[in-house]
Amino acid sequence: MADAARVICASDALPERGKGVRFTVEYQGETRAAFAIRYGGKVCAYLNSCAHVAVELDWLEGEFFDHSKLYLICATHGATYEPDSGHCVLGPCRGKSLVALPVAERGGEVILVAEGRIDHV
Ligand code: FES
């Protein structure tokens, strides 16, 4: 399990409220699906696992935003999440949250920070 930062993608691969980038991450001893999006200029990343039932959110590969581009939405039953907090504001898991992952931007790249220590996020 790596403990160093890992490059997810180039910064310009994440347009504001646009298509997200999928990646995998080691989390609690398992390789899990994850994704990153940009909202309000900031990159946010989460496990790609709905807080309702553990299925992936995107309705087409990399498509996480709803039609308004203001929220992330789960394709299965429509749980609606704030993009910058991962908090579910509407749907069957209202009040729960996506599992956030620590990311940063450095030198034009999006970095997953300290992958080996994110089990406690
Ligand atoms: S599985 Fe996501 S809303 Fe039900």
C-alpha cells in the first residue's frame, strides 16, 4: 500500500461542473472505485459508492452531475449530493454522505494525498 501522493489526472482534465475522472483507490484493504470532479474551482474526490446502496453513481461513465450541474446524482435511485461536501440533500439516503478522499492540485496535476492513510477519512 503506497503512502505517497499519487497523480490522478491533469488539472485540465476536470472542467468546472463537467465530466469527472474515475480512478481506483486502496481503502480499508480493498481496491475501490473513486472519482474526482471540479466544483467552484475546487477539485473534490469521493469513493464511487452511493450512501444508499453501495453502487457506483455515474449514469454514464464519468457523468456525476445532474442536469442543473449544481449537484451530484446517483443513477440508481436519484440520491442528490452537494458536490463540495458529498452530503446527501435529497433522496433515500438524505443526511448521509459520500466518503470524501483527500486531493490537492500541484503543478497542473490532481494528486491523491497519502493514499496509504486514507482509511480514516
Ligand atoms: S443506490 Fe444510490 S440512490 Fe439508491
